[in-house]
Amino acid sequence: MQWECFPGQVLDYRTDIRIASARRWPTEITPAQFAQVTQLNEYPAFLQKDVQASGSLHTYANGEINYAIKGVHAKVTVLWNFEAPAGAGDTHFSVMRGSRANLVIRQGTAEAWQPVLTIEPSENTDMAALAKALEQALPRVQAAYPGVGLQRTDSGWEVTVPASYHVGHEAHFGQVIEQFLRCVANGALPAWEVPNMLAKYYTTTQAIAIAQS
């Protein structure tokens, strides 16, 4: 949420984060599933507190946070199943609601498990004005990401992304390392780095405290 809504902006966790509610719930792991993953036939002693009468293990890997960040309402939900559908891995679904359009990222079977960004007009939006605004904004995007385009769809526009940008989750770690090494070479972190890291962990630690209570 911080990267999507407020890139490059300094966040102050003391004034910019307001958590309304949070909850968590378990993924149930059967003894057979646990053995498949760990090659252990019994649960270790430190996990016994989470073993149910049915024999399944409760793994608290799912959670939801409802909060405001700089006055903008946000809801984040994480779901962790034992196994992804065939052909899939980690998937992402996101909706950012704007005054004239929503930005929607889908990554399901219809998208062949690849993230697809669409721009979907809000109700009563002036379509001609929105189309003109997108046309004017596209060159700025293409200056940073050559090859990115727009394709008209029944629901709005799909942002077309060349295959060269689909580098995969693991490759992103290399990109982060490159950014970090540039900071090392410059001798300083960006002004937002430390306060935004504090904001991130304030959000998650406060949320888990609320969920556990």
C-alpha cells in the first residue's frame, strides 16, 4: 500500500497510520500434509499447542488489516493455502479506487496466472475525457518503461506489458540489491526509507496485537 499509493513520500507512523480492525485465522494442515512437507511423522513438541482434536495443525498464516494511511482507507488480506492451484504460484489481486477510474490487478486462471493491470472507469465518468487523459499520460510511462501500452477492452483499458518485464518474483530480489548498492555508492538512503520501514512494521505489529486480542 505504501509503494502503490505514496511512492517516494515520507510516512510518519505516529500520525499517518490509523488501524481500524485486524483479524487472523489459521490454515489447517493435516498430518499427511505435514509429513509431505517436513518428512516428519509426528508434530514436534513446540507445535503441540496448535494441534487440534481432529489431528490437524492450525498454522496462523492468514490475516486481514483495515486501516487508513494518510487518510486513505486500505484493506489488506493475505491468504495462505497449503498448495497453489496447478500452474500457479503466489498470486495477487488489487483494487485501487479513484474518482474517475479503478486500477485493478488480476492474476487468476483467465490471466494464465500472470498479473494484468486494467483501468476500469467509475460510474458516470466522462469516457472521452478519461481517454484523453490516459493518452496524455502514456508517454511519461513509456519514457520510464519502453514498450508499455494501452489496449481498449469492454470494461476499460488493459495496460499491456512486454514479456521482458515479466522477470518473476525471484529476479525482483536482484533488482532490490541493485538499488541498495546504488545507495551504498551514494553514501545515503532515500529520505523515505527509514520512516517508511518504521511505518510498515508499526502497521503489522499493531495489527497482530489487535488480532491476537
